[in-house]
Amino acid sequence: MSRDTQLKERWEKLVDILSNQFSQGEDLDLDAIIYLIGVQELGKVHREFKKDEKLNLMHIAICRLLEPYGFYEFDFFDADGWPHYKVKEELPALKAGEQSVLMKEAIVNYFLERKLIE
């Protein structure tokens, strides 16, 4: 099985699992899944977030997802328990489609580590 085919199958399975759990079966998009990962990483799942906090959650998720690729490194938790990352290497200029594939691959790897998918 090609790497692209495997990624596509894993991504579709992951979207199905998360959509059924968090949106009554309506497919979650990439941004929604990134947001969910941010909430997971923060560890405060049962609260409402303000608009700026939601953006910060997505930033946390992106940093965490791209950490294994060497772009970010965990730095510290602030007094409110929010994780902070530092940039290790600037992200290369990627086309929109390339960004999407990178993020989907990073998300699939994140959930493979957590054994939500195989």
C-alpha cells in the first residue's frame, strides 16, 4: 500500500471516529480536529473558551503536532497551565495542499501514538 493511500485511509477513519464522537456524525474539518487536539493538550476539556483562547488552542495543537518534525519544542507551562513552545526551525514555505498533507500526516501520527487508530 502506498504511503499516500495509507494516509488517506487512516485520515478518513480518524475523521469518522472523531466526527461520531464530537459532532453527531457531521464530518469535522481539519481546523476542528486541530482545535480538539489543542483542548486535549491543554487538558481542560469541560469548559467554554473565548475566541482568542480558541486561536491559542489551535496554536498549541499545531506546535505539538509539528514538534516531532523538529519545528517546535515544548518550553514550559505558564501559571494558568497553558503549554508554551519555542520555534526550533522555521517552517518551509509550503503550498496550501502541501500544508494540508503535512497537518493530516501529523494528526494521524498523533492519534497513532495514542492508539485511537492503527
